[in-house]
Amino acid sequence: MLNPDRHSVFFIFFTVGCLLLLQGCSEDKPTLPNEIEVAPDFTLELFDGGTFQLSDMKGKVVVINFFASWCVSCGEETPTIEKMSQTYAKKDVVFLAVAVDDTERKAKEFIKKFGLTIPAGLDRAGEIKEAYGLYGMPTTFFIDKQGMVSYFHAGVVTEKLLAHEIEKLL
């Protein structure tokens, strides 16, 4: 029979105890991808001169696509996002493009190059990026009619994925 020495047993209990203590003392709130929660509200200055306030969109499905002009994958999915925004234009679905870690000039050039017509703006201070816990581009969030994050997708979205997630919320 295995008979560990007292030092080994103490080390194991000490390590497990520290890990449990650290986990219980964490002040970090759960990140959005792990559970449904209220979508952080924000106001975004749009490139067309208007503003977008997320809290004004209650009662509508909101699809927020975070992109950057330097992101190759973002360019791959932009035609799909544009097409799906047209498909759902007559329903209570709002699409928004948020440029992050970018310049206004390059983000506008990207939008023009790919023919994106949905509302778009630049997260100048990175506050929206931080509130949504982004760690890569592209990332797309699906917000339900009550303002709750229903789903997020890191990476390129497809028509099938967009339709599936939007239809769940309509």
C-alpha cells in the first residue's frame, strides 16, 4: 500500500487549498463567453455622423461584428455580413460593425472596399472592446430583444451560423 510521507501530503493539501482560495477570492466577473448576461451598454459615434446606443435597441435583435482593417479574416466574412443584413433588413434585426485597434481612415477604407452598408464606427478608446472581453478579430455578438448576450462567435461567421443565431432570437 502507498504510504506518502507527511511532506508530500502537506504539499498536496497546501496546493489544493491555495487554488481553492484563489478561485474563491477572484474579483473578476465571469466573462461574456461563459454565460448569458446583459450586454454592456455603449454609445458609438458612427462614421456617417450619427450615434448608436445599444440600450436604444431593446425589442430588436442586435448583431455586433467587431472587425479591424488589418484582419484578413474580417475581409472574408464582410460580404456575408452585408448579405445577411440585407436579408434581415425588414425584420427587427440591427447589424453594427465596430472597428477596434484601428484608425478611422483605414476602417472607412475597409468598409468602402467591401461595400459594407451597415452602421459602423470606431471604438477609439478601446472601451467597447474591453467591456466585451475581446481577444481576437473577427468576433460577432448576438444580442436578444431584452438586451442579453445570447451567443458570440470568435472567427469568421457564415450565412448558416448568422441565420441560425438570428432565427433563434426572432
